[in-house]
Amino acid sequence: MKRTKDLSCRGVVALLDDYLDGQLTPSQRTVVGAHLDACTDCATYLKRARIILAALSSSASDDEQIADGQVQRLREALANAGG
Amino acid sequence: MGSAKPLTGVEPGVTGHSRVGRSEPPVPDSDQALLAAVAADLNQGQGATSPALELLVRRHGPALRALAASILGDAVLADDVVQETWMAAFRSAAGYQGRSSVRTWLLSICANRARTNLVKERRVVPFTRAWRNDRAEPFDPSAFSPAGSWVVPVTSWDDLPFAVVSAAELRDELTARVARLPLRQRQVVVARDMLGCTPSEVTELYGITSGNQRVLLHHARATLRAALLADAKGTDGP
């Protein structure tokens, strides 16, 4: 069992998203950080969470095809409306 | 279209212009200036050929599409809503006052239109009902012993036999998983983690409290993490 300052692995996972979003208090962040330094399971879970966030962040970006379609559709609508 | 009023101020950090063609006047780069240019072009009956319109749409169109799709769960409806969003935005461009960024303003118009579409289609899920379906904790408590430690060691994805091997595959898998999330979770995770909206922008977009959006986000993320591990292992993950 890995516990750091009364914070269990379950406790760390419960705080993980706030940790990722910078929403923990300084003392909470210290305690979570210390646990992550000592617990390979939680450190791996954090790494996995970060990989997912990075992938999500890059997934809704510049889709040329979507933009092409929107531009074309708008131009047609505006041309038909005389705008 | 009404006459365009010149907008004062340029978004901080954005300078310069884009030159579309050698004989054409430079097109502004900032969103505010682009919006004003589109309004001016529309007022002169040149909206269909407006280079500023194309720049603005290319810059924000995919994000609007992702937001609309997250609300509607339907790509075709999302495209229609985005078209309505752009038309509404250009019609009201002269009234844009810069209280929020152009991007946030566009996302707000889009979210409102998408929700109106949901109501029209009678596809609204009462918020309280959706809320009650979420567990108190976003993760599966059975993944932990009574003492709070992991029951099964957490394995790095690199060590799993069926782990996703490329970033593109992971993105595609996540996109599919996000589409299957409950509506409220999907809306929040798309806005926060895919579109980079701040918590306050999301609460404003969806008319929810900061606490609500936080819990929805955490549930969504936990579901995605668990689903990906289950896919990789071929079993149910924590």
C-alpha cells in the first residue's frame, strides 16, 4: 500500500483532474506531488491521463475539409442572397 | 446588411495582415478586424467573395463544428447549425462589442443555436435526470482496496499487447469514445479538453455552475481513461 501523508492512491485519483487543471491548493498539490513521486502506479496513471488530454487537445483542430465545406456553403448562400 | 461600424482595438498580440493576392488590399489578421471586414464586405454586397470571411471561417469553423456535434450528436445537424451560426454572426457583426473574444462569442452563438435545435427536435435530456446518473466519484471504486491502494498495478500503455501505437489512432479512438459519452459530459469535455475553453467560458456556454462543469468533466475523463484501458486489454479496466 502506498500512502503519503494520509493520501491513498484512491485519494490521489480523486484529486487527479484538479491536479491536472491546476485547481488544487498549494498544500494539496504538494501532498499529491509527493505521492506521485513515491507511487509508480499513480505516476503511470497520471502519465496516461496526460497522454489522453494531449490527444484530445489535438483532435478538434484545423480540419481543412470541414473548413472547405463551410466556406463553400457560406459563399453559395451569400451569393444566392445577393450578399 | 446594415452599415458596418468600425471596431476599435485589436486583439492583444495580434498584428499584421495577410495578403491574399498581389493586387488585393491586405486582409487583417485579428479576429475583430476580420469580423469588421466581413461586415463591410457584406454591406457592399461582396460577402460571397470576402477573403476575410474565408480566413475567419477557416480559423474557427472546425471548433464550431466540434461544439455543435457535441451538443447534437449528429454531424449533419451540426453542419446546419454551424451554417446558421455563421449567418447569424455576420448579420450581427456590427453589434459585436468585444466583451468576450470573437471565438467565445461565436461558440456562444453556436451553443445557443444547437440547444434551440435540440428543443425543437424534442431531444432535450432534463439536466437533473442526466445529473442523477453520474456516480458520486468519477472513477470505479472497485479499482481500489478498502485501504485505498490499487487492486491491480497500473500498467503503462507501452507494456500492453494491444496498446494504441500511434497518436492518430489514439485521437480517432478518443473521438469515437467522446461521441458515446452522455450528452452533458460530452459537451463539457469537448469544450474544455478539445476546444480549450476555460471553466468560466463553459459555465457561460451551457448555463451550468462551476461545480457542475467540473464534475461532468471529471466523469467524462474517467470514462475515457477506463474505456481506453479496456480496449487495450480486451477486458474491463478500472
